[in-house]
Amino acid sequence: MSKAIDLYKEAAEEGDPSSMCVLGTYYMNGVQEGDNVLIEENEELANYYIGKAHQARVPQATYLLGVFNHHGFGMEVNKKQALEHYITAGSKGYIEGLYAAALLFNEGDPIAGIPKEEVGTL
């Protein structure tokens, strides 16, 4: 696993967006191999790599930015922004984005000013 991480880091530094996304998820969750910590959780680096992958239009990264906004991972909670990221990711083929958007709508928060009673009418 250590070699794979090194290869992802190298590819990310060379500008590969998919590797940036993978590396961002590693920093989001941390990586362990047995008792050995290979990557510690780091919100700042997770946001950096996911943000770079999002700028390169990687749909999974756009979805993950939605997750970060939704739950306040390394940033303030912003459900409206989360919803936008989820819908964008879904429209680019990352189906989890549409699922997350549906769950967010179902929460009934005044996301983008839509009360729960009106969600079903959209």
C-alpha cells in the first residue's frame, strides 16, 4: 500500500486529476496498514487535493466537495453549496451526487429557500 500511495502522490504532483482525488480521499479518511499509519487524516490536504481535482472536473471530487460542505469537513457547513455540488456531480454521471441531493432535500431544511412541504412539488 505504501508504494501505491507514493505513486498517487507522484502522479498528483504531476497534475493527474484522478490521482489528486484519490489522494484527497486518503487525507480525508487517513490510511492505515495494520498498526502502521501511512497517512494521517488531514482536512487541509484533503480539501486541497479534492479542490484541485474538482477544478479539473472530476465528478467524484465535486461530490466530495458537497460532502465537505454538507458536514463541515474543513469548512463551515453550507448546505446550499453542498446541494449545488451534489447536483453537478450527478449531472456529470456520478450518481451518488443525485442520491445525496435527494437525501438533502428530504431533510427539509430550508435549503435554497425550499420548505419541506414544497419539495414534493418540484
